[in-house]
Amino acid sequence: MPEQITNFQCPSCTGPLHFDGSIGKLRCDYCGSTFTVQEIEALYGDKIEDAQTAAAQAAESAQQSPPEQDWNWNAVSDDWGEAGIDMRAYTCPSCGAELICDATTVATQCPYCGNPTVVPSQFDGHLKPDYILPFKLDKVAAVKALKEFYRDKKLLPREFASNNQIEKIQGVYVPFWLFNGTAEVDMSFRASRSMTHREGDRIITETDHFQLRRAGNVDFERIPVDGSRRMPDAHMDAIEPFDYSELKPFSPGYLPGFLANKYDVDKEECAARADERAAHTAEEVIEATAMSSGYATCSPMGKSIRLHRGEVNYALMPVWMLSTRWKDQSFLFAMNGQTGKLIGDLPVSKERYWSWFARIAIPVAGALAAVLYFFV
Ligand SMILES: [Zn+2]
Ligand SMILES: [Zn+2]
């Protein structure tokens, strides 16, 4: 029976291939030959199809066989099962080793022979991503970005930047849902405008009060929400935006050399986050039209927002994940693999915090005291 996974190897020398974002092609780690994504797709198309068929057949026979006859891709051990991680076992077509990966793995690397491995059943049929945003920046760029990130952080303990070691670094295609739609917003505001004039020895202020109404439709294109449970949402939100002009129709040819996971949070569950963002942004847009109308005061009174959801696309986005350790604590960083935007948590040096705080806070406190004195 054909294997359920496929390796991507160099057609010239069978060395491992990896997608090189700087040239937009696949490169052989051994002989340096390069191949376009289309060439590799054409070469491996049949193997990918065979693997998809093999997986479908295996799934069917697993359904027919009695449940106690556990077949190889059920939970591998109870420990993992308890942690809520469903593991699967495959056989590497290149070296025959058993490859254990979690149930959402789309692409990985065989730890024994180093060949990039894809699991074609994970992008079969309705699981096929609509788009992929290929990696543009490599590992070297990610390490450099992290060093630069440390450099501008004034509160970072000095030993952290100089001594902490990068423990892990991995390029990951993260599953994202891209939401399209329209928000229909209807808002009312209370506004006023005052005029002052003098009559004899009196100063008269006349205030006109208005009730404003602003309504309109705000269209949304591709609001990204990550569909991966293990990815920290705050990190994923913070590395946006992605430049969608470089989105490509999905091809497994972009995967070699990176990890890729299938979504494990479906679009219905992610929709709430997209809706919240759409509603909030639409409200801000409509509110801004009222605020800029030239009234002296303007405050919102009521609002109604109706969301109409359009097409939802499934896309894989490039993210470098870096983790470092310092004083028995782990720090996680994420870098946008297209734009280089990096985000992460850092320890704060108390000493440096106070010296920074003293420099900023004392002049502010001084200024505040001066203002209060003036008013008194
Ligand atoms: Zn080669
Ligand atoms: Zn192998």
C-alpha cells in the first residue's frame, strides 16, 4: 500500500529540498539545484494524489474494523491523549522510520533522514487552503530581527540581551481564516455649537443643540484570525498586517523546509473575533465622520450595527517562532515571515525600570503640580 505521506526530494540528487523565500523557488540543500513550485508540483502531483487515496482508504478500513483494533494513527499514547493532543504515526517513505506527529500536521521534517515531509490528506478536498503566503524572510533574518528588538528596549536587563540563548527557532505556516463582509452601521450623536457675543456689559453665550445621525456601510476584506489553538492569539494579532498582494493559490510546493499545521479552530468559532473587529472598526469609521463635522461637542447616543458575512477563505501564513530561556523562564517571540514585524514578551529590569520611570515621571509630576497651582 502506498504511504500516506510524501517526501520532497531533489530530482537531481535526492537531497532534501526547502522553499527559499529570497528566490521564490525550492532549493536543494545538497547540490544547490533550484526548482520552481510548479515544477515540483508537477513532479510530485501523482505521489500526493496516491497519498491522499491511501489515507482515504485507511480511514475507511479503520471505520469498518472493530474499535479495539487500534490502527496506527489513533492516539499514540495516553499521556498525549490526556493533554488533548491527538498524535498520528506515519512511515517515512525515504528511510522507513516511524514519524510521529500531531493530528494537525500538514508539513514537517523527518527527524531521521531530514527530508521534508507533507501529509497530503491534510489538504485534501475541503481541507485545501485557498491561499498560501510564501515565506520571504529566512532564519537569519529572524535572528537579526530579535537582536534589533532587544536593542530598542530600554527596560530590558542588560544581561538578558547579551546572555540569553535562542532555544528554538522554527518557520511555521499558521492556518488563518480570512473574513470578508460588510457592516451596516447606524449611529446617533448629540452635538452642540456655541457662539458668544457681548451685549452692553453682559457676555451672552448661545448654544445650539443638534441630534446627528450617521449611517453607512463599511466593507471588509480579509480580516485575519488564526485558526490554531496552540498559537498565542495576541502574538498572531500583533504581527499583522500581511501584504495580501503576495497571496498565492495554495500549492504544497511552498511547504518544504517549514512546519505547517491544519486549522483546529473552525471558521464558526473564529468568526466571533472577526465580527468584533469588524464592528469596532466600522463604528470608529462612522463615528469619525460625525466627530469631524465641526461641532464643539459631539458624543454618541445610540448605535445599531448589523454584520453581513461574506466569503471566508482559508490561508496559510508565514510566521517564525522563536523561543529563548533566561533565569528558568521561557520567552516566546513571533515574527511575520513576510514583513519581519516581530513581537514578544521580555523581562523588565526593575533597576532600569525605575531609572527610566524617574526620568519620565518626574518632569510629568512637576508639570502637573504647576498646572494645579495655576488653577488654585
Ligand atoms: Zn540536489
Ligand atoms: Zn526519513
